[in-house]
Amino acid sequence: MSTHSSTESTENTAPTSTPVTTAQAAQDLASRGENRSQRPSSDAFREFIASGWDETVPDASPRPATAVTPARRDALVRRLPGTRIVLPAGPLKVRSNDTDFPYRPDTSFVYYSGLGTDEEPDSVLVVEPDPQRDGGSKAVWFFRPRAGFDTPEFYADSRYGEMWVGRRLTLTEAEQALGIECRHIDELRDALAKNLGDQLTLSVMPGVDAAVEEMVQQVRTENHVQADDSALAEAASEQRLVKDEYEISQMREAVDATIRGFEDVVRRLPEAIGHRRGERVIEGVFARTARADGNGVGYGTIAAAGDHACTLHWVRNDGAVREGDLVLIDAGVEVDSLYTADVTRTLPVGGRFSPAQRRVYEAVLEAADAAFAVARPGVLFRDIHATAMQVIARHLEEWGLLPGTAEESLAPEGQHHRRWMVHGTSHHLGLDVHDCAQARREMYLDAELRPGMVFTIEPGLYFKENDLLVPEELRGIGVRIEDDVLVTADGVENLSAALPRRVEEIEAWMAALRGPSTPTTLAP
Ligand code: GLY
Ligand code: MN
Ligand code: MN
């Protein structure tokens, strides 16, 4: 990385062995990063760098989500009447010293603003009832607009400057892009305080930006208003339980890109087999598709070969990938609008399942198929899991693994079968991989399925290699099959159906992608 320094500084060329002078000792630690800067500060330089640039302002066309965000905001203010709603994008997060993690704005901010990718740290969307329109909303986006070529920000600010982070939006461009009023972030505090009182309170999305939360708290105290911020988090989560048409189109794109990522992984599986950390090779191959076709991965890719598949969130991915083993790959592409897929396939590394692997795989597949068969509008979300568990428990009973019958295990006071599948079968999916997480239980687990819901079906069985209760031939086998499902008017659509999931289809698909020289070693 090149040397970054964000502010003007004097030169310091002293070698590290020079005795500490009083002036150096007095320099505070926060500004020591400037000590590597040799940026010119002459008037001649300042004048020169401010001149000779094309001043044409590009046209900003409306963002793809701009057509759908007004209805989302209207629905939110109807749910929280008399509330000015503050939705921070969130700050950058430090990775180390003065470098940050890639920026990802907060999910609620994205949903109600229509912004995506890495826009726009520290900005804030404010939504409130529109007195001119009964049941309607109005919104203002407060952000730090682009500064001109004649400002030090242009060349000397590594956080916001155009020479460092690229061209950012002007207020006018932002208004064209989002279809709402836009103002400088410095105006936020006064705007939050305006007209608060009996008819209007102030609420902020909790847990996103501590500085904005503190500002909101101060403004509330000064204006003697109160609000329950958890009600806002709950409302935003529950509003996303049913996806609009735009969201469904984005989910389709995310799933399609994810399928391409899985195809790439299979094509390049021989490289993984030949590498001492083949799981990392798989992670890297998928990440390439995710980054090239979308914004990136929607969560840490799990590439888990052999016994690692039994560690449910195996993201270290530092193991070898051996012929004869299964490899569980749980990965999802997040597209530029920040919707993510969440798909798992468990593949035979050598291209063919062994009889023991196949036995476990087909039990899990049967559980998934049973869950698909019951899923339709009106069915309770919790019953998808219950259906999958009936199949899992029955197989475990057949294999003699349960201490009693499947029926006894399925009773609330039993649950022995869960030793081999401790996770749930389904979760909502969307902008967050575990979407709608602040929804109430009666709106999530205990709710009826409704058209437009998108969730996963992902049963599994995990027989750890140190599990003395399972026969040796099953130890070290972990299987999960995860698909992304859209509830339709009369059933469900498997959005990830194009990715093979039956044994014969997987073997044929792998053979076709890997060509005629594909190794076909069977596990012993
Ligand atoms: N990838 C996390 C999950 O499947 O829920
Ligand atoms: Mn999942
Ligand atoms: Mn997953």
C-alpha cells in the first residue's frame, strides 16, 4: 500500500535512532502518522493543484432502488406514527492502525435509502411523516458532499478526498440519484431538533453508529422527548420479512452469481486437491466470482473438507482437501445492491460418493425434500424445521444411533437427534444473511409463510470423527444441503434449483465441469 497521510504536516526526516527532542515528545500520538508525509505545502503547489481540471458535473441517474424506496419509507412511518426516524449508514471500522475494513453500510440504511456497495460512511438518512400527505413520508439524506478542486480536501484528505477515494456525489447529484432532499451532514443536529415535541419524537436505529446515537440522545434530552429505539429495529426487521419485486430480482441475481461461483470451485477443485491448504483455494476461487460479479461474499465462506464439515461455522479454511473426502461449501455472493444468497453443497472431492457418504447425504436430502414439500403460504415457519427433523430422527433410529425411538426423540423432552444437527433448518434471507433478526417470534418462527418471503432450507447431519456413538464408517462425515426458497402464491420456488443437489446429478455435473481426466477415486 502507498504511504497514506491525511493532513498537512511538516517534514520529519530524523532517523529513528535520533535522541528524542522535547518537540517530538510533545507531538501527540494521534498525529504521528503524519511523520511519513512529505507533501508539499507551498502556495505555488496549492494554487497549481487547484487549477486545470474539467469542472463538468456528470449527470446522476436514479439508482435502481429509487423507485421502490418511497413505499418502504411510507410503510415505516405508518408503523411508527409521530416519529422522526434516524437511520445511520454507520462509520468505517478500523482493521489496523489507519487502514479500515471494506465498508458495508447498515442494512436498514440500505433498505430505506436505496444506496448500496460502499456508500457513504458516516451519513444519515432521516425519515418522518409528511404533513402534506396523510400516511406518507418525507426523507432527507445528510452526508458529506464532494468538495471542490480548490479545497485541501481534494488532495489532502485520505478519508474523503477525491484524489484518495475517488469522486463522490454533490448534493445535486445525490438528489437526482435518490429522489429525495439531500443536505450537508453538518446540518444534521439542527435538523434533528427541529419541531420536536408533543406531536413528534425522535428515534434512532440502535447499534449502528455510537456518535449519532449520542447526538440523538442529547437532542431528545434537550427537547424533552423519548422513544423506544428497539421498536424501530423491530419494525425494520419485520418490514423485510416479505420481499418486494425489486428485492426478489436481486435475490435471483445473488443466487445466480453464487451458482457460477460453485461451478468455478468445481472446475478448479484439482488445484485445491494439490494444495496443502486446499480449503483456502476453494475460498479464494469463490471469492473471485463474488468480487468480480458482485460486491463480495455475503458472509465468511465455509470450505470444510472431511471432519471440518462437522464444525458448523468452519471459516478458518486452512485444511487439506483429499480425494475420498466430502467437502462442504457454504457460500453466497452479495450483489451490488447488497442482497446475498446463502447456499451449501456437500460434494465428493473425487467426483463420486462412497456408499457411507451417500447414505448420510441421501438422508439429509430426504429431510430437505420433505421440508420443501410442506412449505407453502399458511404453513408455520416452525413446521418446516419440524418436518425436516422427523426425517432426520427416523434415519438416526434406523441406524441405531438414538437411545430410544424417533418418536421419543422428537418429543420436546427428548431431542436426542439434535446431537447430530444442532442448528435450525431455516432462516430468512435478504440484505442480511440472517435477515429480519429483530423480528418478534410471533412474526418469525411462529408466523405463517406468506408469498414474497425468502428463506433457506438447510438440514444437515454431522458425525464428528471423535463421536464414539456412531459407527466408524460414518465418523468424519458432515453433510449440509442448503437452498434459497421464495414463497409463491401456492407453494415455494427453489431459487437455487439450478445447482445440482441429487447424488447422480452432482456426480454428472462434477464430471462435466472437470473434463475427461477427472480423478474418480472412491473412498474406501
Ligand atoms: N452460512 C450461514 C448459514 O447457513 O446460516
Ligand atoms: Mn443459512
Ligand atoms: Mn449457509
